[in-house]
Amino acid sequence: MPEEKKYYYQTATSQPTKKNKQNYLLHIGLFLATFVTTTIAGVEWISGSSGPYDIHLLLKGLPYSLSILFIIGTHEFGHYFAAVYHKVKTTLPFFIPFPSIAGFLNFGTMGAVIKTKDPVMSKKAMFDIGIAGPLAGFVACLIVLIYGFTHVPGKEYILAIHPDYFSPEFGKNAIELRFGDTLLFSFLKEIFVTKNQYFPPMSEIYHYPYLCVGWFGLFITAMNMVPVGQLDGGHISYTMFGEHNHYKVAIISFSLLFILGILGFAEAFLDTTFIFGWSGWLFWAMILYFFIKLKHPPIPDYTPLNRGRLLLGYFSFFILIISFSPSPFIITGL
């Protein structure tokens, strides 16, 4: 689960050169650790096995790991360069590795985070820093997804993973995981997939690294674009609508996530045929409420944003709509 971005911090004090060098080593170490965990996660998603792996199999995890690091890195460096532009001191991205744990859905990482060392004193700077990440990350997602949709391998690929895939008995009495569709994913499918072309169902998408990573990129983009507190969407909402209206939007957004989470739990425990919602949204709503908070810290600047920034802000919320899935993970057969 991606970490929230916090841009309203105390002014940084000077630090010795040695400390800065250790920080660079930390950034590099976390990046390398995340590269390892995402490569292993990629092999698990693609092959469906939990190891041990030889070098040949690990190499098959590289398209997954390089793609996911590309999306996450592009997102975070969008924030970073916007902060540099506004002369706000900030750290390089801290990548967050996440090792595979049996029984848990795992993408090899919990995202990345930067931390500003100066307070952000203007709405314009807060808006630019907040929106630069989602916009850059969204472009990276589109690149990976379009490549994935235009390079879908033939049936022999899925048969190498599931030799009995086209058998009538395949999948019976087994647990099935499906990724939830989104407006953008469906739209790209309509554009790039022909009627006579084999395209995997959403229950097999995770075997295809570029489609899997592109879908996951949309998922984390949507999570960060929820207009609450100090999420990216919260920064954008606060600077666009002001403190009072932002809080109203945050309450509505939190309530919708809470309801989707309850519906997800109801579906899981009541064994209903109607699938809408995901229990994970309830946990995300609780994290937003208790840790990230619904309100945005005040900024001592009441200058309204210009029209160009407002248009970009509305476009960013359009990205949220087309990237969001009410039921991102659907597990049946339990």
C-alpha cells in the first residue's frame, strides 16, 4: 500500500556532510532492496510458483520489476522536481521494499515516499508539488499499459503456465483471483485488442507483467488521488477549493471508501452473488482517518490558483475516476 506524501514540515536544520552521504546510501540501498523484492514478486505473479528460483526464472521477473520501478520512480521524481522548481528542499525518493509473505497479495513494494525539509508556504507550490507526481506517474502507466496491450503474446504463453488452461475442467474447485476492471483499462482494451486476438481475462492478467504493472500503477494512482488530508489528491483539493470545502470533499470521499469497504466485507462473509466493493477499502479508510487525517494542514496563503492550474486539477480528478476500481481484487472459490 502506498505511503502518503507529506509536504508541510518544519524547516530543516543544516546537517553534516557525513549524514548526507549516509542518506544517499540509504536511498540506494532501499532502491536495490525494492528491485530484488519486485523481481521476486514478478516471478511469482508470472509463474504462479513460490520458489525457489534459478537465475533463468529470475530474469523473467525483470520486465515486471523494471516496469513497476519506472512507474513509482516517475511518480516520485515528479514530486521531487516540482519541489526543486519551487526551491523547497526535499529528500530523494525512499523506495519501500515488501518481501513476499504467504497468503498475502504482494506486488513487491509498498510504493515510495519523499519528505520535504522546508515548509511549503504557498498554495501554488503545494499544488504543483502535489499534482506533479500523479500526472507523471499516470503518463508512465499509459506507456507501460500501451506497450502491454500492443505486445500480448499468443495462447502458447498462457499454455506454458497452465497446460490445461483451455480444458473444461480448468479452474474448477479452485480459488480464483480477478483484478477489477477500470474505465481506462477497458477503454485501452477496446482500442488495442482486436476481436480475433486472444486476450487474457482479468483472472489471468497478473501473468502478463506489463498489463499487471500498468493495472497496479492505476490502482496506486487512484489510492493517492483520493482527495483526503495529505494524499496527493488532498493537496490538490485543498489548494483548489480551500480549507472548508476541501474538508467536505474529504468527508464524502472517506464515507464512500468506508461504504465500499463494508460492502466488500458483506460480500465475503455473506457469500452473496453481487460483488461490489473491497474489504481493503475499509482498511485504507481507517488509515486515512486515524493516521493521514481528513483535514489538510493550513497554508498561510489565500491567493487563488490560476485557470491553468485549476484545469490541471480537474483533469487529475478525472484520472482518479478512470483509474479507480470499486472492486480491485475479487477472490472467489473460498
